[in-house]
Amino acid sequence: MKIGYSFWGFLGNGVTDTPDGGRSHRRPFIDALLARGHDIVFLQADRDRLEAGEDLGGTYTFDDGLPGIDVLFLEWRWAIPGRNTTMCGSEGHACDLHRQAQLINHYTVRHQTPTVIWDKDRTLRAESVWRRTAHTRVCEAALAPTLGAHSLLFPVAEDLLAQADPEALAAQPRDLVLGYVGNQYDRDESFDRFFAPAAAHAEHLVAGKWTKTDRWPHVRFVGRIPFEAAAGVYGRSLATVLMLPERYAAVGQMTQRIFEAVLAGCLPLVPANIRFADRFVPRELVVGSGHDVIERLSHFREIAGTQQHADLITTCVDRLRLFGLTKQVDTLESVLHGLVQATATERGAA
């Protein structure tokens, strides 16, 4: 199929001042689709070239027009006041939302092109018309997606899992007991409950965009770091706490941070209020309070570098198979083929 793919982010390392978590999985996902014979054209701006100054060597095709395609695939964008709701050309304007509207109007509305929406941030309204249109399908990165939507998780390449060496990771020196990479967005409650109490008792670091931190004067915030530096933070940290916004936690939508941490040998503690927590990590890494985090960190200090530590990392790596790239590409292909067939049937009946 020829897939028109719309995303607002980067395929490479991109720039530091961006929340684009898709950099950890977007390129492997796209490369896997290309390897299966699909033709992909990107329909948003080439931000790798325009903003990051990174030349991807002509590997990918970008088109700012309206090329012929078989399917439109959207990493869903939403209104962000002051950023993509302003006039085109105005200072600080991002044109992702305007471009998405243009694509939907041309392909989905006018030409009834089969359209798949990947609602990665859970911002598509439950009553959206796109959830009940015959030639559209919605995917969500959740284990319990909205009724009618398909579960398409953030993928991790199986070769990365195969290359992981738990014994070497366990033996690696780590100067931080607790590390966190991620932004503040809707995480204050979890941070208060799980991370902040433990940070008072352990060497730690928090990297990411945290703009309101006065309530945690004892926590070491270092601001945003380059995308490629995240692995370094996890590689220095014995453990992390995977905190999610409530809209993610309620449906079991785990972010890419879990495989970024595990593949660096950083043990991920998962709050018990996250649905399906024990599918993401073994039960001994599920925590119900800040006190639990403190106890687990004390235990990790005791076993650091031992076979018990390596075995725990091994179990975490095994749990990542839930996010396996092959499985996620299979899921999307199934959705695409079903949608194209249903659309063709509908047009034939008309």
C-alpha cells in the first residue's frame, strides 16, 4: 500500500526543546513497514532537516502537497493554544494542526480515503465523528483502548531485546539510585506520592521540562536534555519510577520510557494505580506508595551487581515482548487490510 503518514516530530535525535517521545520508536516502526513492501510518503514538514539540520540521506520521502495515496495514517494532533492555534507565519506558530485539517478535508472527507488515526496522546474525544465513520479506524497505545478502537502499542525492536545483556547491565557502575526522564505534564500527583519521598533518601536526578517545582526543594531537576542523553541517565540509575497521567494509567497506556529504562538496565518501578501494572513488570516492581519505593530502592542497593539483580533485569526484558515491533506492525497491517477491504465493499455497494 501507499501510505500517507502524518507525524509532527522527528525520525532522528531532533532538537532538545521538544516533548516528542515518538523518536524512540517511530523510525523502527516506519522502517519495518517499508521492509514489508509498503510505500510511505510523509505529509508533514521534514523537521529533522528544517529544525535539527539532520540529513537522513534521502532515505525517506516528504511531500507538502496532496499526493495520491491508498491510506492516510495520522499520528493525531490536537489544539495547543498559543502554538498551533495561531495564525500561520506568526511567531512560535507550529502548523501541524492546520496541515492535519487540510489532509483530513482532502483525503478523509472529500475522497473518502481509508484513514487510520493513532491517538498516541489520548486527545481524540470519545464522541469524535472519526470513531464512527465507516472508512476510518482509531488506534490507541493502550491495553484497554476506547470501545471500538484498536490496541497499537509503542513498539520496541526485537533485536534490541535480543542484544540486551542483563549480567553486563547489572555489573555496570551506577552513581544514581533513582533517575527520571520525562516531562511534568499531569504527573504532579504521582510525583508527590512516589518519587519525591524517595528522592529525600537517595541520590537522584530528574531530567525533563518541569516548570513548577517549588513544592519539591529537595529534588534535583536538571531541565530538558538531548534525546540521545536519556540512555545515559538510565545507564547511571539503579531504578526509575514510571509515572503516567491519569488518562494513560486508567487504560494501561505505558509510554516508551519503560523500554528506554529497561534496555539501559534501570529497574522500572510501576505504581499500582496503573492498570495492568503487573503485565508491564514483575509484581515485585509494582509499588503502592512512596514508602514502597524507598523499600525497593534499599533492596536494589543490597543486590546491585549480583545474579539476583541480573535475573530481575532479565524478567523486565522479557516483559517488553508485549511491545514487540513485529506484533505491532502485524496489528497495524491487520487494521489497514480490514479497513481497505471494508471501504472497497462499501463503495461497491453504493
